[in-house]
Amino acid sequence: MMGAKGIANPAFVPSSPDTPRHLSASPSQVQVSAPSSDPRGENSEPQEPQKPSEPPLPPAAPPASPERPGPPSLSELEEGPCGWRNFHPRCLQRCNTPRGFLLHYCLLALTQGIVVNGLVNISISTLEKRYEMKSSLTGLISSSYDISFCVLSLFVSFFGERGHKPRWLAFASFMIGLGALVFSLPQFFSGEYQLGSIFEDTCLTRNSTSCISSSSSLPNYLYVFILGQLLLGTGGTPLYTLGTAFLDDSVPTHKASLYIGIGYSMSILGPAIGYVLGGQLLTLYIDVAFGQSTDITEDDPRWLGAWWIGFLLSWIFAWSLIIPFSCFPKHLPGTAKIQAGKTSQTHKDKSSSLQHEDEKFGKSIKDFPAALKNLMKNTVFMCLVLSTSSEALVTTGFATFLPKYIENQFGLTSSFAATLGGAILIPGAALGQILGGVLVSKFKMTCKNTMKFALFTSGTAFVLSFVFIYANCENESFAGVSESYHGTGELGNLTASCNADCNCLRSYYYPVCGGDGVQYFSPCFAGCSNSVSKSKPKKYYNCSCVERKTEITSTAENFSFEAKAGKCETRCANLPIFLSIFFATVIFTFMAGTPITVSILRCVNQKQRSLALGIQFMLLRLLGTIPGPIIFGTTIDSTCILWDINECGIKGACWIYDNIKMAYMLVAISVTCKIITIFFNGLAIFLYKPPPSGTDVSFQNQNEVVTTVSVEEDFSKIGKEG
């Protein structure tokens, strides 16, 4: 590390508790502060060996640069052993490493993903039935998490930056556990579930059902669910802002992307575990805790599963992480040495320079507007945030509606479509996050190269997103929708002469496939009067609306094959092509996630990284995850060709969609969002200005300030990697 004249680059001088240093240089050289055991930082060492050493300053002498605060002492860094106060068991010290912290971070991220994106989503339909809530109300439940996150993210990230980050994560564990507990409470206060009478799905001559509106107190539990989601959002805020910044603090620059990628991948695997766990628990009867059982099976529309058990398990597991997080020190051992070896890659321009170099800046609420304004002026940072927000809009939209798309396009059952959707999204997203982190870490990419890598992966995903145009399927034959009842009736009307006396309900969608290859809305609309319930799938006969291809005899065996439960098998063979290409699209989409996060951490000032992440996640939710499902849902609803209309004339869910129109609309949204992502990503690369060549900026911890001084050309070829 010696130049031509034997001058060492001070940015690479290691710092340790045993050898504190304060390097001095001539005005044409650089002065770099390093952690010192002397509170005044007055120890000095000659920069050039051919010149005599400068005598040490007397103890009472003021600092050489009065306008710059001196560096903190090692005690202020609070690197210490794992434990509480004076209790530091030797067995805990094995966890007092970046890997030990990463393990607990992954467990908390996994728990948060299981609850918020797994158990909550899979329980929505059960909650709608149990507590008599509309989809609009359950949508409000889902949005409550993001609302809480948006409100708190800026303040938590701002004040937590200078605080004890592991203890903030202990608080996050407490709030995530409390939120899961509160979410499960309605099960224990709403009483036992009352089974209604079984619905007869076949054609019976009966009077038309009148419109009956009833009032119930069960929908009032909506506020309990919202409270639970708000608490979960409060716990998730420190996890993804302060936790990410702490990981970046504790490891070298080239390893940060790997650690962050692993941590984020756990938050993606969480929903997969939540879906599997929640799906298994839904096979248990809802009131199993009260010792109740029932003779009905899961095939019965009245069945409700034990949705609440998973939330109680998550509550216990989240609270078990409070103790491990509370025992971590404020900084892991070796953090000061790691920070001293880093080189700043902060974006440099007049508007983004840190104007407040006071050591106490950021400890008061009065400093919040100035810190926020400083970050908002960082054009590179804002471009990266807008890029991730656009990407979040399309990813959350597909995460919500991909099962519905697969179900309608390829004629699959809702359960199988959800399984395929999870098998594509979850592994693809996790693999993409890990690959992005590994590649950035392996090739030790600089900030600008990291952004270029994210641009490449986003561009690849943009090209692959056109899969929806080539891998879609036309609608299958549907009586009353795409074709008439074998010559009778008219399109757009499910009622024809063959089922006019059945008084069928349009609010009960139970598709059956007739022997004529035509799909019917329900056995009732197919005119079926009898059924064989023991067969799998359930079979119906004496169906007046199903066109008979052969002469019918009087035996029940022949009639039993007139219709069978379920949708008709699709003749479209594009499903394997769609799944394979879409899987690759998901991988390349999420490969940009970790590099963008690392770029955000690098392009902002060291003291403002947590606040930068807070701003990112706030805007990501305001512009991405909150409007994403709404935009996708509205777009998909615009392709509906058959709505559910109940006895009171109120429009409900959509039963049948125009497949081709849906595919083209989703392509339009995806392409638009990808173009926005690529534009802002490319603009960030164009605007990014690294520290000038020959300038070293010490990558200080949060109690220090950044000092920039010009150096001689001899340093320009040394230590550009950080």
C-alpha cells in the first residue's frame, strides 16, 4: 500500500483498540479520522518517513481543525460482548458475529413473512365467511399493514439510526408477536361457529328465494383485525430499515449484498411456509379449541378451518426472539475496523452534500425536516426509489392475482392454481434475491456497476414479460356466456327454457362439465335433478340442459355421466410454456432487488442510511404495494363477462373473464412498469457521480462525520474498491 514516494494510503490504515491513530498530513494531503482511545484524538503519527515527526500536542491543546468535531472514542462505538449489563456468558459469544446476527435476523424476517404475507392472505376467505365481511373490508385489513409501515418508517429509521439497533429489533419481535396474538383474538370472543342448513345444488321445483338482509355484530371484529395488522406493521418497520443498516455496518462492503440478499430471501420464503402451514391448519375444524367437531367434510361449502392456530404459533416464536436480540451489543466486535477499511461511494453533488456536520445532528426531532430534505435532494437516491416503487407495483399485483390468472386462463381449480402460483413466485423470488446478492458480492461491484447490473436484470425481465401475449388461452364453451343452451336461450343469460323452473341462484357458482363438452354455471343451471355424491368427482344425471349425444336408456348409470363437478378440461397446451418463462421472469425481476438496496445504501451519506431505507419503503408502499393490487384488481375486473348478482340485485364477484383481453391488459401494465423501472434505473446511472478521483472519504460510523480533503495524485490509483 505504498506509493512511489513511500506514502501509505490512510484510507487503508487498520483501526483497532490496541493501536489508535490520528494521522496528520500537509495541507495538500488528506486528514482521516480513525477511532481513538484518547477522547481528544490527539495522538499523531508522521505521514512521510523522510520528515521528522511532529511533536505531540499538549493535552490541553484544542483540535487542529476547530470547525470539525473530533472522532468518538472507542467506548462510544459500544463494541462489546453478547449479554446483559455485567452478565456475559461465554456460550453467547459464539453468536456475537455477523453470521450470528444474520441467523436471528432471518428467523424474524421468516416469522414476519409467515404471518403478514402467508397466514393473513390464506385466511381471508375464511374470515369473510366467519365474520360476514365483504371483500372490500378484508382488503382494508390487508392494507392496514402497509399503512402502519408508511406512517412509522420515517421516524423509526431516523431516530433508530443513532440508537441501539439490535434492541430495536427486539422491540420489532415483540410487536410482531403481539400483532399475531391480537389477530387471533376474535376466535375466542365471537363464540362457536353455527352451521347453516346445507345448500341443495340440484334443480328442484321451488319458489324463488326472496331478498333477506340480516344484521350481525360479527363484522365489528374488523377493527380487531385492523389493530393486529397495525401492530404487525409497527414491528416490520425496524426489521427492514434498521436491521438492514446494521447488517451493512457489520460486514465489509463486498459482503453486504450477500448478507442482505439472504435476509430478504427469508422474508420471501416466509409466505411459502405460511401458505403450507395455513393450508394444513385449515383442514382442522374451526372450533377444535372448544372441543367441537362436525360431521361435514372440507368439500361442504359450510366448512371453516382453524385459521387462528398459525397466528398463535407465530406469536410464541416471535416473542422467543426478543431475548436473543436484546443481548447483542450496539456494534458487533470488529465494526470499527471494518468501517475504517471502507471507502465512501456516496453520490457527490452540491445538492446532496451533508450540510449538517454537527455530531449531535439527528438526535432531535427538529433535525428531521433537514435530514429528510437532504435525502430528497439526492437525485440518484430518488431515482432508485422510484425504480423500486414501479417494480413493487407489478410484483405485488402478480403476487395477489397470479393464481386467479392461471385458474381462468388454463381452466384449473382454485387450489391447484394457487399451488402453481406459489411454486412459481416464492422459489423464483427467493432464488433471484440470493443470486443478486451473491453475484454483487462475488464480483465486488462498485455502486455504479451494481446499478448497471440491476438495469441488465430489469431489461431481461422486460423482454420476458411478453410471455402473456403468446401463452394464453381462449375461453372454453360456457352455456349462457359464450354459447347458447344447444339452440335455446340467448347469450348473456344463464336462464333458458330447460332450467326456467329450477329457480337457480346466481350467487352459488359451482361449475360442472356436461357430457357435451360445454361448461355450466352450476348443476342447477344444467338442469340436473339427481346426483351421485359418493363418486369423485361428484356426478349428476337427469340434466335437462345437457345435449344428449346418444340415445338415453332408463338406467341411472347412463345418466350419471351427463355432467360431473368441476370445469371442463382445457384444450390449451400453453401452461408449461407460460410457467417456465414466467419463472425466469420472476428470477430476473428479483435479482435486481438486492443490488438496488445496496446501491441505495452506498449512494447516500453513512449517517442517513437507515432514514434512506425508511423513505424507500414508505414510497415503495405508497406508490407500489398499496396501489398495485388495486390497479391489477380494477384492470382484471374490466375484463369480466359474467358477474355474480344475488337475490337483492347486488353485484358481487366475477365468475367468468375474457381470457385474451385479460392477458393483453396485464401485458400493458407489466410493460409500462418495466419501462418506468428501466428509465429511472438508467437515469440513476447517468446522474451518479462517485467521489472524485484522488479524494478519499472516510466511511465513518453513525457518531462521526464525513471529512473530505483533496490529496496528491499518488493516491488516485490506490484503494478505489470499497
